[in-house]
Amino acid sequence: MSSPSPGAAPGLSPITRGLVLTVAAIGFLFDTYELLMFPVIGAQALSELLSVPPDSDAVRLWSGRMLWIAALAGGVFGLLGGVLIDRLGRKTVMVGSILVYSLSPLAAAYSTELWHLVLFRCTTFIGVCVELVAAVTWLAELFTDKRQREMAIGWTLACASLGGILVTEVFTEISAFMRDHKEGVSWLPVPAAAWRYTLLTGLIPGALILALMPFVPESRVWKERKMAGNLKRPSFGELFSPELRKTTIVTTLLSACGYAAAFGALQLTPLQMTPGLPVLDPVKKEHGPAVKAAQGKLKGADEKLTKAETEADKKAAGDAKKVAAEEVRAAQKPIADAINAKRGNIQRWQELGGLTGRILFAILLLYVASRVLIRIFLLPGVVLFPIAYLVLYQGDYAIFALAIFFCGLVTVAQFSYVSEYLPKVFPVHLRGTGSAFATNVGGRMLGTMAATLNTELLAPLMAGEGNPAKVAKAAAIIGATVYAVALGLSFLLPTPKDEAPPSA
């Protein structure tokens, strides 16, 4: 009888191990798919629900607010999820969280008011925040050998960036379909809009993963301790005991820096900065006069409606206003289509960079020590973000897109690093709780505040014309600052036990 391969979970057949890796890879892919749905649909959704143009101040403000509010909700409930992971089991909590983040986009697709979209984006984030920690902890305990564990986590996490690429392509294809079929799809029970149809695709991960979950095991380490009755109860207070205090604080702050770079700069690039790219100036110049004329008609119709006294006059003015509003939308359409095309393209470059970063991380993980590995990605980021957003943003589009590729590479590699590092530095009964605390308090609660910091505090203080350019300047400041802080924190990271030299 052949013995199990080194590092494989005892008692698991090759088929079961393959299913475990498949479930994890699909889960990580759709974690990112759900999270990065908003940067590609956000401007269109907010414009429709608020009844304002996509480049208006209201869309700018709510873009930042939505990113932070949803992430904050995910952080708060993600903490509870961390405790449940240690109390109820890794696999059980994974199933529940997948159901939450699969059904939430379906509900969001029916949004008729802004608060509907806000609510269901929050529940989507909650499901993703809990699932990510549960899945990484589950993998770390199924593959006990250091090299096997690193390969399993590193390569399945690499699939996460495919989610960003996939949601970008899905939205692009749906938008192209909507340009040819303005009436939509008759059998879909939601209004005809690309952003609503994109949200409906969020149901896919639930069907895929839940079909496989009965065939994969619970963590053997957790299950044995639970059945033996010697699994300690998780406690947030224990995270700040003398043995774990430094680990908790440093990993929490490091996670905050990574999310601040992502939310304060990268996710705002397609969402807010794209309309200000110089490559779009010819389209704006060509169609700008028609838009201005149509807006003038709308303004005139609105003034007539305000001054109308009789019911007949009000009805006539109201009809004229509706016609003028349609003319404005028709005149703006060529510009909006050009912006959406560039929005999808820049998101694609960003996600390709993230995918490359995760693959590069998975390779280097096998050969480079933890604290050195993180600095390989932090050092370039300190100079890359200010150059990209201060200098290259107003220059050649291809060069700027390439810079965003590398910004995505170094930032997403940090996420893989933190996810792989956390299970190694917390004890078994605190792996879910400790990982959830660092990821959710640091990343989701603190780091994501950078979106609001950019759009509502820093951007209005920046010099220049137009909201997109101001948001870009604020992104440069945020990116350079958090990368410098993270680089300093990397020197304080504790060495994982399986990397420490044996004591004398």
C-alpha cells in the first residue's frame, strides 16, 4: 500500500485533495468577482439610482462612501465570522458565507433606491470577508507540510485575480449586448441595465461550490480537538496577550496598508479617474457641443415647468422636459460608451497585474523568507504610486495602463502574503479569530477608509480642473504613504515558527 504524499492531509485520496483545491480556487475567484463588481458597475448604478450624470459630484461622493460602508460592514461581521470559524468549524462557516455572498447580488439587482444597493453590497462584503478567512484557515490545516501548504494556498489564491478579470469581461460583454438590445432580455425579471444583469451573475459561485462541498472534509486538526474536548474557546482578549500582542498589532496595521492602497487608489481608478484620461478628450470635443445644447434645452424646459401656473401649462412643460432629458441622454451616450470602454480596459490591466502578482508571490514563497518576501513588493510601491498618479495619469494612455498593471501587481501580492502568513502565526484555536481580526479590523475597517479619505477629504483640497484629476492626486499621496508605512512594519513582523531556526 502506498503511503500518502508528504504534506497531504492524512486520509485524503488524490481525488479528494483535488476537490479541496478546486473548491478553494473557485471560492477565491468568486470572492474577488463579487468584491470587484462595484468598481465596474458602480458609476452606472449610482447614476441611475440618483438620477444624475455618471461624472457628477454625487456619484464621486457615493463611490467612496459605498466602498467604505460595504467594507466596514464586512469588517464588523467578519470579526464575528472569525469566532464562528473557530467555534463551528471551517467548512460549516464556508458554506454559510458562500450562500450569503451568492444571494446578495441577486437582491441588489432589483434595487430601486440607493439604500437597497448599499444594503446588499454590505451583505455581499460580509459573506466574502468571512469566506476568505475560513477558506485559508481550512487549507492551512488540511495541508500540514510547510511546502505543500504554501503551494496549496499560494496557487489557489492566485485564482482570486481571475475573478477581477472575469467580472470585467462579463460587464464588458453585457454592456455590448445592451447596446444592441436596448429592450433587454424579456425572460429576465429585472429592468434592462448592464449593471443589473452583471449583478445577477453573482449566483454562479453558490451553485458551483455548494455542489462540491459535500465531497470535501472538515479540517482534521480542528475536528479532532473539538471531539476530544480540548479545543480552547476563542477570545479577542487573548490576541492581546503578551505572547500575541505584537503579532496582532503588526499584522492588523500591515493589512490596513494593503487595503488603503487598493481602496484609496486602485479601485477608484476605473470608477472615478477614467473620465479624466486625456485619451478621451477627442470624443468629448466632438460630442461636447451637442451635450451642451441638449443640457441648455433641459434647463429651459425646467425653468418653464417652474414658472407654469395652469395644469395644462405644467403638463406641456413636463412633457417638454422629458423630451429634453432624452436628448441629453442621447447626446451623452457616445461619451459614456467611450468612458465605459476605457473603464473596462483599465480594470483589465489592473487585474492582470494582480494575477501576475499572485503568481509571482506563489513562486517566490517557496524560496524567500517571509519578511524578505513582503519587501520585494513594498519597495517598488513607494515610488510607483506617486509616479503613476501624478505624472503618467495625464500622459500616454498605454504607459499609464502599464503603470496600473504594476500597481495592481505589488498590491495584490500583499493580499496573498497576509492571507498565507496569518494562519502560521496564530494557534489553532485562534486561527480564525486572529486572521479575521487582522483582515477585518485592519483591512476592512481601517484600510478601506482610504476611499472616503480620498473622495471626500483629500480630493477637494487638490488643485486642478475636474474631479478625476483631483482624485488621482489624492491617490498618489495615499499610495506612497501607506507603502512607506507598510515597509517599516515589515521589519517588525514575527518570524513564523516553521521558519525560525531551532533553539540551542
